[in-house]
Amino acid sequence: MSQLVIFRHGQSTWNLENKFTGWVDVELTPKGIEEAKAAGLKLKGYIFDYAYSSALKRAQNTLTLAMQTLGHKPLTPIYNQALNERMYGDLQGLNKAETTVKYGDAQVKIWRRSYDIPPPNGESLKDTAARVIPYFETEIIPKLKQGKNVVIAAHGNSLRALIMYLEKMTPEQILEFEIGTGVPRVYQLDNNLKVLSVKNL
């Protein structure tokens, strides 16, 4: 049996400014730093064999702060852009409210909340899942099957792809699933990766 813990990075500067962030490498806000530390406090008593994050520093720094607060023995994190946030293309850096004024609420909602329609020059959630899931299957699943415990700090949409996969959700279900910043989600898994239990801390 193994444990998998996933959590979204703390609030970033562009979350605060209500901008589409995607692959732009922005910092955590002071609130985001506190959310990362709070995640570490919630994980007191958990022991991990492997730690993963994306290639973006808001997730990497969240992982580092959480593990330090937890007081965990040093682990060398594994960073990979397969775990990056969904790439928002031409919308990156735009304020969400201003984007709605420019393109119309209906169009922006399609870009944000459809499963397979990407924004201009960006990725849909389906595209994001197409890089997250193969990486998870080849890199992380073998470790979980060995009974190792894994923690992943990543992003709203890369984690949606993982949750959809693990919990066998439909595209419609996962698009309505909200993922708060800095909230650990804990999976108990059997040796065949069947989810025995799941809870938010």
C-alpha cells in the first residue's frame, strides 16, 4: 500500500492580479508563502520517499516551503514540465475580466471550461492531460507500485488531469472540480493503484 499526496501551489502574484498565468514563471505572494507553510503543517506525520513538482517556481517553492515546515528529511525534488500548468497561449498575462470584455463571456468560458477546446495557441485540459498522464504512468506509478510514498506540488489544471485519472471522473465532472491553493489531497492506494480512500487535509 502507498500514499500519494497532491497539492496546488500557494497563491501567485498573477493569481492575485486575476491574470491567466499558464507557463509564465511568476512568484508566490506573501499569502501564497503562508499557504505553502500551512500545507506543510497539515502534512505533519507524513513521510515521503519521492517529491515531484513542475518546472515552474511557484510550485517548486511551494513544495520546498511545505517540506521545510513539515520538518521532513531532505529529499531531492524531481522537476518536470510535464507537470506544468495548462499553457494558456495568447491569454497568458491578460487580466481575466478584461479578457471577458474583449472576447465576450461565452467565448472565455469555452476556453476556460471546455475539455477539448484550447485558447488561441494554448492547451485544452485534454492537451494538458495528454502530457501529465503519460509522465505519471512512466515515472511515478512504478514507485507507487513498490509501496513508496509520493508528494506532488503542481497546478490547478495539471492536478485536474491527475484527479480525473485517479478518481475516474468524466470531463464534465473534472471541469466543475475546484482545487484550492495549498490544500493537500491524500490518496491511499493498493498495489494495483486502486484508490482505497481520498481526503483533503
